[in-house]
Amino acid sequence: MKKSEISIQEAKNALQESGALFTELFKYGSLVVEFYKPEHKDLQTPHNRDEIYVIAAGEGVFDSNGRRWNFKAGDFLFVPAGAEHRFEHFTDNFCTWVFFYGPEGGEKPDGQKER
């Protein structure tokens, strides 16, 4: 599926058809959009690009570099490249949009100069 409008139901269907825990739905330049639904436990490891999650359904606890907070549908979560992170204690219906973007190693925060 590589169209520029994707409904939540289309994303869920594509994920189910893939038979995987995540599926790529869209790519444009450095942007890659995926849909992710872990089962029982989130086993992901740090990624080499900056990442945004927008929670599509469910709720739980998000841990990023030891900082923990509760999340629910509609919430926005940012994870810089290389950061340890995972979803914990999530409901059975939990699923999320995933947006990877920028260069490997991540972008520099505002106010930081390139080295």
C-alpha cells in the first residue's frame, strides 16, 4: 500500500495481511510510515533514525531511556535515534502509527550545531 491517504482500517488490514508485527505503508523522501501492533510483549531495539509514534488504539505505559509515562489513543511520542524504548502493560487492542524520518543517527536538536 503506497497511497497518500490511509485509513486506520486500511492500516490494520495491511498489517493483518502481512502476518508481521509491523508493516510499511508509505514512503516519501526520508519519511517512512509504518503500522505496528506488538503481541503481549514489545521486543523492539533502538532504531538508527528519529521516530514518532501516534497511538491509534489502546493504552499502556511507554518507557524511553528509563522515563516512563502512560499513553492512550491519540497521544504523540517522540524517540530520538538510538534511544532504548518500548511499550509495556499495553491493552490487547494497542496499535500505533510509526513515522521514521531524517538521516541515520538522527537530526540535531534545535540550537545544537553540526560537529
